[in-house]
Amino acid sequence: MQVVIVGGGEIGALLAAALHRTHGVIVIDQDPEREAAFASLDVQFVRGNGTDPDDLRTAQVERARAFIACTASDDVNVLACLAAKGLGAKLTLAFVTRQRYVDAFKRDGAFESVGLLIDRVLWPQRILAHQIADIVRAPRAVDSARFANGRITLLEFLLEPHDPFRGENLSSLALPQGVLAVGAIKGEDFIIPTGATVFEAGDRVVFMGTTERMRELQRRFAPHKRSPRVVIVGGGNVGFMVAQQLMTDRANITIIEEDPERCEKLAQLLPRALVLKGDGTDLELLEQERAEDADVMVAVTDDDAKNLLVSLMSKQLGIPKVITRVGRTRNRRLFTRVGIDAPLTPRAAAVQEVINWLQVDEVEHLATIEDRAEVMEVTFPEGSLGGRVRDLGTPEAMLIGAIERDGRVMVPGGDTVVQPGDHLYLVTTPDKVDEVEEWLDERRAKTPVP
């Protein structure tokens, strides 16, 4: 498959790195200094303008199976996709930062009626806002995701000294039925738990199970549920969308924003929220508004340094959960090391959305776990020989967390029988994805005897 990417920034570089080994990748960017970022990749770099038909022809856009525009400009991305579509690109995807483009290019939207088509419009900030709201809704959880149309839930907890499920072998723990411990981060290492694994305070443990049973797990960590008090620093698109979603849960929302015009607009759009004009790094303001009484601090300005400072101050104030936007993917590990509960990167999540949209391999990559592991969905090969989970010869660094069959979801044990056509939700590490695909090929080769 040939893929043309307009924009050699971080998103373009992440996409090229994910695709170049198995697909032809051409990157278009006007900045000659960005070419160096692709020197170690098998990528063709075209110095040019992604909206210029001549430069698009130089990049052989007419042969592209997929055309992705991910510059910092919405207008450039939209115009580039429209031009590429007109020149023959099969599929087009534009990154945007505004709702109006999402609405304009949706099915039966304003532009479709006049023949202007973009196959996919991706708004990373909205993906991030949904992710933050889900984490806020799960008390004590530092990460959250849902699969199978919401019927499977994944939650990550940072274990504290008083928490359950500590100090004993996993095989002897009384986890709720329908819940599995599918991963753990101990120090810098991600492990797939075995029956002999022992969880301790400071470990970040990942559980997966049916959504109904995971509610019982949540009650083990946070037995008393009430409307949370949430402080949001940064009233831009992400802060607004997070507040908007949480207001439906009757959360008590305080938004701190420096721009007076933005504050006025937020106060009009969110009449039940308390909107304060100020600097979220102002300790006196935080103390005056009793931020230490908050259940969750959400730092979502456009400045990584400011978000980090807000987060560190929040931890000093004793706020139980701190969720932080990290603009640059490479900064995420730093935020984790200094104790930030949930550092989230919208760009990394958006790149994963693109990879799934392209269907570049036999698995669907659903979510990442702190850049150390990932959740994937695979279909157990039709026509292959099924069997008990314990007998399937799965790779050592892989665990089947859930199975979906005929609309039903189950959490497997060793004696659960996997059948051809089952949808398996797997947890593994990024370096073992190839082994998962090889395992699927092996199972495909093992056909039942007539």
C-alpha cells in the first residue's frame, strides 16, 4: 500500500515510523529541516506544499491508497485532502482542531451535497476529551478504556498501601468473577501477570473484564461514590469538552482560564460551571479556591511545561487524581516518572486511530497502556482448530483478556474453549505484535480433520 503524508511534524513522523517497514511512504513538507527526522526510515521526502497540485503529482498522489494531511493548519489539511481526492487518491484523512470541519464533512453534511468529500476527519482533541472524562468517571483509576461497544472495560489502578489485591499470589486473590488482571507496571517494566505474580503498593495494575463486573472492582477501590469535584486548568477545546461531558454526570466543575474573552464564552456555554479568570500555576489562587478539596485536577493547557507545573502543585496539595495533557509524546515518560497519575497524549491516540483505519495488519490496535503495552482485537481464524485457552500455545508475552462470541462477552479461564470466529481481546507488548500474527498464522494452518 502506498501512503502519502502531508506534514512532517510529530504526527507525520509517528505515522511514517509505524508504516514504513511494510508500506511505501512519501512525506511532503515545506520545511527542509524536517527531512532529517526521516533519515533513518525507508521514506521518500518531498520538499513541497501539500496543497499544490504539482507537488502532489511529484509525490505520485494518484497512486496513493491513503492520503493523510496532518499539518498544524486545518485549512491546509482540508484543502490538501480535497486536492488529493481530485487527483485520484483512494482514501483521504484530515486532522482538524475545530468542530465546524467535523460537522461540514460528516455524512450528509454541507460539503457532501456539493461534491466535496473527505473520507475521514480526525479531531485528536475530542479523542483526548473522551479519554479524560472516562478516567474521571472511574474513581481511583488512572486510565480507562472500553471495547466491544462498551461491554468490555479496562481500568488501571495505582496501588496504595491500603488497597486490596496486594501481598498475595495472583492465583489466590479473590477477584470478582468476570475480571482478570491483564498487566502490571512494576518500576519501569511491564509484565503479563502469572499465578505467581504478587502486586505491591506502587504497582500500576491493569484489569479487564465485563463492564458490569468491573463496576464491582471499582467499588473495591472506591466504595463511596459521590459527585466528584473537578478542577480544570485550561479552557480551550479540550477543557470545554471535558467539562461538557462531566456536567451530564452532575460533577462540580471549576475551570481556570487566563483569557478573559474565553472565560466569558465558557460561562455562557457552561452556566453550571464555576469559571475563574486566572493562572492555574498561581498557588495563591488554588489555595483561595480550595483546590486541595478537589477529587480530580485536569491540566489541559497547550503548554507542556505549564501542565507539568500545575500537576506537580496539585500533587503537593494532595489532590487524589491528576490528569495531564502532554502535547509532545516523548515527554510522557517524564510526566510518569515525576508521579503524575495519568499523562495523556492526544497525538499518540490519534495515530493509533489512523493505523486502525488503514487496517495495515491482521490485528486491530485498540489502546496503549502507558506506551509499554497495547490492547488488540483479533479474530480467531475461521476453519482453524480451536481448543482450550491453556492448550492454544499462545506467545508467552500475550494474554487473552476477553472473548466476544455471537454478541456475548466472556472473560476466559484456562479451560475456556476458543472457537473459530471468536473475537479475542489481547494484551501484549509492542515488540511482540509480530509473534501474535505468527501465532494466528500457525492456528490458521491447523485445520480440523474432516
